[in-house]
Amino acid sequence: MKPLCFLDVDGVLNRLVGSRSLPSGRGSVLRPVEDARGKVESLSEVYEVVWASQWGPRAPLVWGKELGIGSDWPHLPYQGTKLPAIVRYAAGRPWAWVDDKAEPSEDGLIVVTDPCVGLTQLEVEGLCAHKF
């Protein structure tokens, strides 16, 4: 069984411009990071990916279509902070969380991206090489 990867959208796959953030899940402007599809495909080879975004159930619909991958991946239902929902969802399985605003945790691997740059190839390589 693969470890889980909880993947945020805004600030991770959808680059933000300056300090201005788009309304998550409602923004009409998509600014995918360079080679977003390749990066997400690489993650999906190592992890079972779960959308973890305010985009909610729209994440697999919009971003699955944009990237051509992940339209059938589940999304993480949560209210407030994501970490408690991630821990519950993982239920003891190893996990990684990729977000531009992540809380520290000793329970899993956390990668915090620069929201103006988004997910980098170096971060993907680190995630894929991590041994749980």
C-alpha cells in the first residue's frame, strides 16, 4: 500500500501572484506551475494522492481536467485546519502533506511551498525519495 500525499492547490499547483491570493476554489484564473502534470504524475507513482484544498470536491474536477490526471482522486473533507483531518484520514498510514501554509507535525512529512513559485521539481524529488 502506498503512503498518502495530501496535495493543496493554491500556492502549490496554482501559483499566486505577489501576496495577493485568489479566492480558493472560486478563482477563474489558473496559473499552473511549470510541468504541473509531470510533477503530479511523479507523485502519483509513489503516493496515493488526495486533494487537500479549499477547492473541495471541485479540485479533482478543475485540476484533474487541467492536468489530465487526478480527476478520480478523493478530496479531503475538513473544516478549519487541515492537520486533524489529515491525521484522521491517514488512520496510521504514512503520509506527506504539500501546502503553502502547513502546520508542523511529527506524524508525517510536510513540504511547505513558496506560493508565488509553487511546487518545484526539487521538492517533488525529495517527496519521491523519502523513506517512511
